[in-house]
Amino acid sequence: MSTTDTQPRRSIGAARNPDSHAAILAAAEEIFCESGYAGFSIEAVARRARAGKPTIYRWWPSKAHLLLDVYTRLKSSRMPDPDTGTLEGDIRSFLTELVRFWSGNTGGVYKSLIAEAQADHKAAEALQAYSIERTQHTAGMFERAKARGEMRADADSLAASDLMSAYAWKLLLTDRLADQADIIDKVTSILVRGLVK
Amino acid sequence: MSTTDTQPRRSIGAARNPDSHAAILAAAEEIFCESGYAGFSIEAVARRARAGKPTIYRWWPSKAHLLLDVYTRLKSSRMPDPDTGTLEGDIRSFLTELVRFWSGNTGGVYKSLIAEAQADHKAAEALQAYSIERTQHTAGMFERAKARGEMRADADSLAASDLMSAYAWKLLLTDRLADQADIIDKVTSILVRGLVK
Amino acid sequence: MSTTDTQPRRSIGAARNPDSHAAILAAAEEIFCESGYAGFSIEAVARRARAGKPTIYRWWPSKAHLLLDVYTRLKSSRMPDPDTGTLEGDIRSFLTELVRFWSGNTGGVYKSLIAEAQADHKAAEALQAYSIERTQHTAGMFERAKARGEMRADADSLAASDLMSAYAWKLLLTDRLADQADIIDKVTSILVRGLVK
Amino acid sequence: MSTTDTQPRRSIGAARNPDSHAAILAAAEEIFCESGYAGFSIEAVARRARAGKPTIYRWWPSKAHLLLDVYTRLKSSRMPDPDTGTLEGDIRSFLTELVRFWSGNTGGVYKSLIAEAQADHKAAEALQAYSIERTQHTAGMFERAKARGEMRADADSLAASDLMSAYAWKLLLTDRLADQADIIDKVTSILVRGLVK
DNA sequence: CTCTAACCGAGACGGTACGTCCTGTCTTCCA
DNA sequence: TGGAAGACAGGACGTACCGTCTCGGTTAGAG
């Protein structure tokens, strides 16, 4: 469903209309890319998507849920999950790719999600659940390093994953995603030395 | 100036009224403690402080600036700046104290500041300036370790400071400030090993 | 069909389901008695009657038609049509009984019908048709008085009927149905003197 | 302040802006004349008047109050208050003039007011107060007839005024304002005979 | 005895309007 | 001139209904 379509969609009956669902997500993404978080309102999304506000509220209980959906939709270009064979390569690759991944609109959406979570309790829960899932997944990178015998067995993979992503968060939240090759190197160096045998 | 005062303050003439300034900050802090970021609006602060909205806008160009003022005001209980004599002690102490420092309302204010910065460009600048200043200050902790010969000379103090505080930010932003002694230990361990000779 | 029934009614095939019809009218009446015109919506009636909205729209093209049905249903306790033998007795009896008849929920329904007719053209037609029929019927009261030789032959029965019921309408629409015995006497007196030989 | 002005009005400070007040009333009247009660929403008035909704709600607590203001504003062409020297002339003139007065948009506004009063309690109070005041004022017409010795002393002036205006209400509410000269004559005749000595 | 047409409940849909809250600007009046 | 006060245009919020539509299922009656 193109958002440039000026003909209103009709209901398809008592079942959820996938066209509406798609149009709303597309409109949300477009508005975000054009106007950022400041211009991102349910009202504006509804207008752009030619959808009724209640239709949005029916399926996304809060702005944060809609943002989260937009974010996961943007992840079609996959999240970094490197496996270079060395811990140092994995960490550097993870940070570099995540920074690149966030450098487009994706980062803005994620930032807004974090911001939204500070005001809205529901958003906080959704973000926390997502964040935990990601941290656990990324911990696999460190588990592989342990299996290779490269990483200390007594170093906590979850803590390492958490720490590494924390640094990415801070770069994102303080608008320092651009030109960070050198500082990523330095942080990678600290992390690697902190984790290897 | 008590906020329970029912007599309106009058202008004291062609000079800034320090009573108004204090009343506004006090009201802002109170509202934040009672209702959090969600209830924190210029309107509400003005109402509580018995001040006119233009008076607030005159002295604080944005909500973020007011938040920042509230935050620095809360820092009368000083920020952590440990000097235990060992790198491990310093790092553990820094994280522990920062977590404790943020556990009250202070953390909420700082979170909101970070959130606000994602939507408001002015807030972003203010936060970034503050954050850089803090990171540089905390880097001194690592410089002392280098001076003691405990830390590698080729490890970047700013990067270390940035990484450490990034972890604290993430704990704050994902509501995990409570009961983090064990995970702080694990992260401290990684950092220390990553930095020592 | 009780509205407390928790089992949904199914279609009975290619014919109108009288159970649904009855349930909708019952629900409409209940809602009106409980919440008045303000709470009276097609949505609410459908919910209460466990009916689909299209079922209601199929049989009652507008809210006014439903209201009119509810009203005529409430008229099982018959409308006043006195025949006391004297014009004065008839008029006083008509007004008194109509006021009493309207004093329950019936009056509220009729008021709402009049109100609805001001916004909705279809409602206006339905009300006008009903009103004309009633006025003509009541005119019979005056025709009987003429036949008795009590009323002037040149006084218009329809006009008299219209004027008398107009007064009842105004009492209804200005919430003055209660305790109107004295003012009804005064009006009756004017009307009688205006009509007798 | 012309409503065709496309430049937004600015606030004139801490005092009520008479331009806004006038623009809102003008817009309300225009919308009513164009679209009738059905299209008359606070939203539409605000849009047309280039006013914020809160500005309207600040000064008119309900739609009915706004309607009442529009109505009284339309009364610049004065309400009928005949003094022809005879009771019959006064009554006929009152009804005829009121019907003519209501034949434009004014009648529509008053109808809507009556309708609104059936749903909204506040509207009901406002209408009742207005209606009582009008009835009392019109009763003066009958008092003059009594003073002339034309009308029975024991006929109640208020009841007469109430009855007469009730008939006008019914004509209004049943859309029978046009071409009512003959029926007005008949009703006038009944009323006159009912009131004279 | 099958097929079809109309009915039923349910509920999603695009919309409109509601009444409230807040934003940032502006003006008036007081000290 | 600074400050309290508060009106202003504007816009987003989340909710309630509107009237329309489709769905899946049911049954009566037409062929």
C-alpha cells in the first residue's frame, strides 16, 4: 500500500486490515525520517496514513509500541552479529557496524525509543524486554570466544555484552556516531585486554 | 521562598528577583519528585511557583535548561570522585557511588535530561557540554592510576572514563540501578584487567 | 428475550429474527431509562442487546426511528383520550393525564424525539407525521363538544387541538411537568372560554 | 474583525480579546446559517474563527451557551412586543411577527437551543431562565389589556403568555412557520375569546 | 435435496468531534 | 524595567460514536 495513494482504504470487515497496518507503519517511518521525534505524533501518523486515530490506538497501545514496531521493521538490514574468528575483530566489528547501522534514521528511532521509555512506563517495559533479548543474543559472541579458549572462563559474557552495548548507547545518545573509528579502537582495546586470558 | 506561600511575589523593580528564581527551581524539583518527568511541564512549574510562564521562559530558554539547573542543584551532595589508592577500588567506588547517587530523584532528573536531549536540539547541546565536562573530570581518576604506574600508559584515560560512565548510563536508562553490586563487580573486573599493565 | 442472556442469538435464517428485534427495543428502553438521551447511542444499544450495529441500522434507519419505536412501545399504557361529557372536563383531563403520562420515562423519550427532529431531517418527518396523526385524533374530542352543542361551530377543532397540545409540549420541553395542577386550571379556563358558545 | 481575515489574531495580553470574542460569535453564526445545527461543532467554529478551542471553552462552558449568545446577538432586529391598542391585534401581531422573526436563521438557532436543552442539563437551565424572562415580559402585553378593561381580571396573564408562546414553539418545532396566517387567525380567535370579558 | 439469499453477531475501518492539557508568545498592570 | 497574571492560537492527546463494510456462520425456502 503506497502512502501516496489518495484513495481511502475501506474496511475489509471484522478482521484486521493488513493494508492499514502497513500504511500506518510506513507513514510512521516516513514522518520520523522527515521530521524526527518532534514531529512524530499519533495524529500526524493517522493523517499521513489516511487512518483513523482509533485504528492506531487499537493496535499500538502507546507511541512507544509504534516506535518499537518501526524500529524492528527497519532491522530488515540485519543487526550486527559478527563472527570474525577473533575477539578483537568481533568487538570492533560489532561496534563499527552498530554505529553504521544507527547512522541513518534507525538510530534516531532507537534514541526516541529510549527517550520515550523515560516518560512512559509501558515504553520502559517494552524497551527493557527488547534490550535484554539483544544483550543475551550478543553475549553469544563472547561465548564463542570462550569456546575458542580466547576469553577467560571467569569473565561474564552477559556483563561484557552489556558493557559493550552500553558504550554504543552512549555514542548514540550523545550524538557521537560519526567518525568514531579511533575511539572505537581505544575502547575495543580496553575491552579485549579486559577479557582475554 | 516557600512554595506554600499564598502571597504573590511582586516585582522588585528592574532587576531579577532572586525569590522568583529560587521558587521556580524549588517548584520544579518538587513537581519532579512527586510526578516525575510525565507531570513536569512549564505550566505546572509556573503554577506551583506562583510565577508567570514568561518569567520562566525569560531565564530558562527550554525545559532542558531548567532540568539541568535542577540537576546541578541536587548535586550539593557531591558527585563521586573517589581516590582509594587502587584502580579497582576507584572504579568500583565510582560506579557504586554513582548508582547510589542516582537512586533517589537525582537519577530521574538525569534520565529525563537525556530523554529531553533526544527531542530538543538545545537540550542536546547542554547535555553534551555537561557530559564532556564530567567525562574529562573523571578521566583524572585514570590519570592518577597512570601516575601511580598502575595503569598502562597507552590506555586512553578519556576512553576509559567514557566507557565506565556509559555503563552507568545504561543501568540508569534501563531501570537497573537497584541491587547491582554483583554485576558492578563483574564489569569492574573487566575494566581493571583491560587497563592495568 | 432477556438482556441478561449471555448466549448470543444466532440468525434464524433468511428472515427477521423477532428475538433480536425485541432485544434491541428492550435495550434501547433500558438505556434510555438509565442514562437518558445523553447516553443513548446506537453503539450502546447494540452492546446491551448483544446485537450487531448493522442489524440495528437495517431495521431502524436512524436513531429517531428507534426512539419513535421505543415511544410507541411505551404507549401500551394508553394515551389520554378523555370523554367526560363536558369540554372543561375533557381539556383538564387531557392535560392532566398527558402530564402524568409523560412524567415517567415516556416524557424523556418524547422530548428526545423532538430534539432529534431538530437535527435530523428524517426524524423531523417521522415526528411530524406522528404529531399530525395525534392532533387529528385529539381533535375528535372537540368535535364531540361541537356535537353536544357545547362548542362554537366556527371554532376550529384542529386549531384547538393543536393549541392545547402545544401547551403540553412546552411544559414538557421546559421541565415543568411536576405540580402543574393550578396552571393547568388557568390554561383550561382560557381555552374553555375561548371555545364555548 | 472580519472572519475572512486569514491572518491569525495575536493575544492582546492578560485581558480578554474582544476581537476573538467577536470572531467566534461571527463564525458561529455563519456556520449555523450555512450548515445548520448538524454542522455546528465547537471544532468547526474554532477553525472558522481561527481561534483555539480552549479560548471558546474558556468563555462559553457549553455549546448551548454559545448558541444562546448567537441567538441574543441575532435579536438586534427586536423581538415582537406589539401594542396595537386591542388584545386581538396584539396577539395576532405577536404571533405573526414572531413567526416572521423565526423564519430566517434565528428560528433555527432557537430550535437547536431547545433541542440542546433536552440533552444537556446546563443548556436546559439557560433556556429555562431565558424562557421565563421572555414569558414574563410578554405577560406585560396582557396586563395592558387588563388595564384597558379589555381582558378579564381573573385571567392569568402569565398563563396566557405561556400558552400563546407555546403555540409559537410548536409551530417552530414542527416546521410549520410558513404560510400560517389562517391558522394564526383561528388560534388568535380562540385566545381572544378566552380572555376578553 | 441442494443451493442461494437474507439474516445474524461481531468487530475493524476511516472519520469527526469531544473536552483537556500544554506550548511559546504576547500584553497589561503593578511595583 | 522586571515580574505576576493570564489570554491567545495552535496542536496533540486519548475516547466515544458515527455509519459502512466484510467476515463466517445459520437457516428458510426456492428450484
